[in-house]
Amino acid sequence: MGLAGVLLAATVALPMSGCRDREGISNVHAVFLNNPEQRHPIRFAHRTETLFVEIPSGGVGLGAEQRTDVYRFLRQFKSESTQRLVLSAPAGMRDHFAARQVIRDIDVLMQELELGADLVVKTRHRGRLRGNQPVIKLTYRRPVALPPRCGNWPKDVGVDRERVYFENFGCSTQRNIGLTVSNARDLMGPQPESPRSSERRTQQWKEYTGSGSGGASAPAPAGNSAAPTPVR
């Protein structure tokens, strides 16, 4: 190929390469770039929560303070966990008999919180987990939000041929949500609603029917009194 052929090929290739550089992105990719929830997703990890319940001697069951601690722990498990609760009791014969009443008390608290038996995995452990005192170990895993990292500005935001948002768009909002959310399970999907209290439901019904103290008064019935006599 002579010099003229090389120049002709280069002349044809330059416009084609320029068109290739200006090829637009697909609509699907543009939607992805304009959606902060997809471009800067909040990811999740799991953290293990543990409660050690000391077993009182004599098989007397849970004390008042222990009952409160276990109830709060089970309530958090119900609202936060996505897996089952693990209850580990001592395997020794002597400790096993002392732990039976404590396990019964824990089962009662679970029934009060409407936690079914299928949500608990019961196991046994050997030896002492905390000093010389026998304990029952309650554990569950809960999701923890991992916010995205922000502050990436790889391109000049003044040049935007594709008409899409800049790369850092919406990242701060996603990061703030991930850092401030109290229950990461709320970000994973809608949660079941708890029933209204019967007292509040009764009060709202009274207000609706007008029989409550704060309800609107019913209109007075029309009377049969005659019209006043005009003055002459």
C-alpha cells in the first residue's frame, strides 16, 4: 500500500473513532446512574448480640432484674434479628437441673412476646463460659448497615454530554441513612405492624360516633314551635 492509501485509511478512521467516542450510554445504564439507591447502595453485615444469664442455685428461676434483662433482649431479638435465637444451656447433670426452671421462665417470656418455639435453637455447652458461675447463653445475629463511601469526583461536572447526574449525586443522603438508622432491618424491607391498643381504638371509635368527650356534638332536633308573630 502506498502513501496515498495510508493517508486515505487514516482519513476514514478518524471520523469513525470520533463517532465511537460520542456513542451514548444505554437507557438501562442511564437509569442506574441516576438512581442513588443503585449507584450508592447501602450494604449489610451481621453482628452477634449475646446475653449471659446466670443460673441461680436451688432452681429458683429468674430473678426480677434478670427477667427484665431477658425480656428486653428478647424484644430486641424480635425487632432486629433475621435469624433464629440460639439458647445454650450447661451440659453437666448438676447444672442442667438448676437451669430447667430458668429455661421455663425464658419460654414464658417468649410466649408473652408472641415468639414461637420454631424461632429458637436449643443447644448445650460444656464447661464454664464466665468464671465459675453456670450460665445460659442467648445469642442472635442482626443486620448492620454499611454506608457507602462518598467524595469521588472523577470527572468535570461542567461537561455532561449524557445528561446524567454526577457520580457523587445522592451519596451523602445514602450515607446519612446508613449511619443514622436505628434498625437496619427496616432498610431491608417493610416490617409487620403491631396491633393498636384496645384503649386507643375505643377512644377513636367514641370520637367518630360523637359519644366521647372530645367528639363533635350532634345537631339539635328540629322543633315544632310556631313561627313568631310579626310586629304590627
